[in-house]
Amino acid sequence: MQTQEEIDSYWEKLGAGGRYDHCGWLDDKFGFSWQIVPSGYERVGLPGNFLPEKFF
């Protein structure tokens, strides 16, 4: 996922009929949990990666 619009699209489609939670988590209408995050998010906090001040 590269853009906010793409993230929002997944968020809305997966969460329809389910429950929205915080930190990008939601439960779909079948009870499965999903976390919607932008691509590259998994690299945040790895050694050598820049962490902006807003993360703290």
C-alpha cells in the first residue's frame, strides 16, 4: 500500500460489517483481525533506520 487513499480503501472494505479498533486494527464481519499499515512500516525501528520525533 503506497497512498493514504489505498490504505483507506482496504480499511473500509475489510471493516465493513465488522469493528474498527485503534492502531490500524480492525475485525472483519467474520471475526478475523487485520492490521492495515503502509508499506515500509515493518522497517521502522530497525537498526540504521530513521525514526521521526513524532514516534516518541
